[in-house]
Amino acid sequence: MLDGSAEALMLRPLSKQQSEEKTVARQSTLYEPSRHSAQSYEDILASDLVPSPDFYREGENPPAELESYATSRYYDPAFFQKEVKYLWPKVWIWACREEEIPNVGDHMVFDIAGYSLLIIRSSDNEIKALHNSCLHRGRQIIECDGKGAKALRCPFHGMAWNLDGSLKFNPFAWDAPQWDEQETRLPEALVSTWGGFVFINMDLSAAPLEDTLGPIPDHFSRYDLENRYKAVHVSKKIRANWKASTEAFMETHHVVGTHPQGLAMTADSNTQYDHPSEYVGRQICAHAVQSPHISEELAQQDIFDAFFGSGQHDVDDESKLIVPDGMSARAYAAHVMRTQLSSITGEDYSHAGDAEFTDSLMYNVAPAMSFWAGFYQNIVYRFRPNGTDPETSIMDIVILRPVPKDGPRPDPVPIMHLDFDEPVTLAGATMGEGLAVVFEQDAVNLPWVQKGLRASRTGTVEFTHYQEMRLRLHHRLIDRLIEEGEAEK
Ligand code: FES
Ligand SMILES: [Fe+2]
């Protein structure tokens, strides 16, 4: 550290007045990034039998500045209104999968922070995102997802639009001369696609999606998300601000407290973080390696059994699999998963690295999306405010799986909507019981986070030095977008 004194590490709590006046309290001192004394992720990677691509290695990180953030950012309606006005209409976010709207007229309704967009395949080669609000008296035009629409008709007084948003019919045109001169098309948002996802951006002058995704299209070209199918989609309401929900999935410090059952096969303190671009931060956590929180050395067989016994990774073979002498649990787990995936897809994965089967390599795309790399299955998250409520949010969990070799391509699953008090374990049959338990542990925790944020006496949240660096950068980006929006007023 540049200054290792205990005093230098202490963060002074803000006074109540300060935390109300400032959305961010900055500590300007820079530190060398903290690292746990355990082996690094790169050490683990270096001992793999089959190496992974270079992009698994640690990339750039910005200077490690410590900052405290006001807890009010998670519940203050005034701060939330700034996000509604300057953040959500300015960013790229995925709205649905292309496979969900394969034919002309197929559509999905995507609601976010009080905005409603209709994502519709308007022709064979075009997808539109139309603001889902009638130009007459504002009724939401389309209420729910649907197939094969021929026109978009408002149920209130019957105005109708073509699929591309141009006006089709106005039953009271004789009484509405203003539309002889005013625009009659439905306003639209930008649309772009990557990896089979349809992204929207309400800012018509926004930079292209590629600028937000940074290195993702290049790195994910190995995993071909476009041709995978949506095998799981859970949309879960949570009683916590969208940032609290998002941030619960941006670090592995919480494994020891929230998911202790995973410690025997999760190298949590060894997790590697980096920031390839302003919008993209990465987290790479090794699995089939024991946690440094477990002081005694576990047998490789116990680690292997924990990896598959966690319920987060399926194994087809009912018989007990024995880690060969001299082989690590990690290498054998990768071998088992590689062989299993080959039997499903008929493809050869001998070139695919061990880490590409065992580890969670997650790309967070600000402000609220995550994509897991790797060959076996790809988990995708999306977080958003629940309507206009600062204190509740919606988490979408999608799992993309490779298409079996005997085809045909499975249809995308319908969305399973879970209300506040419905547990994620209701989705255990499709996502895997162990994985559902993990998500439920996170979901149960979050309302208590929200309650505690309101009750805080310091008025700040503290992010740790290295592992929670991305959370600080997340807040910095939110602040930048708000500051830019306010400056444009
Ligand atoms: S509100 Fe839509 S036609 Fe009147
Ligand atoms: Fe978690």
C-alpha cells in the first residue's frame, strides 16, 4: 500500500448533513489494490491441464480509490427520479431474445422504470422498439406479449398503427385536426442485437451498442450465444432497490456469509476482477477449488463431490465418479463436463480450457446486465426498477443452453414470473435445485439489505478495496450520466 497505516485505511463517516447533501463522499487517497494471501486466480489457471484463452488473464484496473456512498441513493425518491430521467433512457439494455419473436407481428412488452416499450418484429429483417403509449390519451397500447399481430390497436378509442409504427387508422380523424400537422408515428427507440439478444436504447443519439459491450462480442465468439436457446427464464420481484440487487451479484465476498454450502468448491477470496472498458467489469471465480476460508486441506475427491453435489452442475453418470490418482478435482471436473457436453452437441471440446467448463467468468455490463462466459451453459442477468418504486426491483435470470445434436432447436421457455414472496426454488426443476437455492439465498437477503440501508447510522455504504471495486465504478458511472443529463438541461 502507498500508505499502510491503520489511520489511512479508516473511512471517516459522513455527518448526516453531508450524506444528505452529497450523493458521493470521495476519499481521494489511492492505495495499491488489496489481494488475499491465497494463490491468485492466475496461479490456478496456470496449473490447469487444458489452458484457457488469454482473455481469462487479468486485465486493466483503474486506480484503486476508496469512496463512501450515501445509503440514501438506495431509497431516496429524488435520487431515483434522477435515474429515471437521466440513466435509464440513456443506456443499452436487453429487452428480449430474437428467438422469442421469430415471425412478423410477434412482440414482447418491456417495462422499465415507468417506461414501456413494445419490441416487435415488424418485417422479416427488422425489429422495432416502439414506445407503448397511445398518442391520443396515453393508454398503454399493447398490454402483454403476443404472436402474429397484424396491427397495433389501442383498445380505448381504436386508433391503430402498422407494425413499423406508422399510423394505420384513426376512427375520429374528422375531429382531430392537430394530426394533420403533427407526427402520427409512434416514437421509437434504437434497436441493436448481439448474441441473440435484442437490446434497446431510448436515446436516439446514443453511441452504438458495440461501444457499451466492449470486448464481449470478441471474447464470446467462442460460445456462440446467438445459437443457444433460452432454457430458463425467471423474472423475480425483490423488495430492494435495483442497485442493491445488482450489486449482490458483482462480488464473491458474500459467498462465505450467504452461500456457505459452496465453500468446498469455490475459490471465493481468490476471485479476479478487471475492467476492460467503462461499461464492462469482469469477475472470474474458480470452482472445483476449495475456498481459503476452509483452513484444512480437503481431499480432491471431496472437492469434486462438492462441485457436482452442489446441484449447480449436472452429471449424467449415476455411478460414483472417482478422481484419478494424481489428478486434481478441477481437471477431472472439467474433463467430465467436456465429455458430457460433447455427448449432447456432438462437438469436440478438446481445445476448450478447463476454466471454460468449471469457472464463473461473468461480464457485468453497466448499469444492470451480466453475461457468463463458458461452454457448458451461459447464465444472463438483468436488473431493473420495479415500475417507479425506488425500493423494489425485478431480477431476470436467463440460462442459455446449447442445442442438442439431434435437434430440432428447442423453443425458448416462457418467462416464469415470481412475485415478492414466491421463492426461486419454484424454478428448481428447470434451473437445477442447487442453483435455485443459491439464487433464493440472495433473494432472501436483499429485503434485509434494503431495510438496513434505511436504518444506517453512518449514512454510508463502504465498498471493499479490490473485490468491490466494480461497485464503486458502477456508482461513478451512474453519477456521470446524471451529471451529464443535468448539465444538458
Ligand atoms: S387513448 Fe388510445 S385511442 Fe384514445
Ligand atoms: Fe449470491
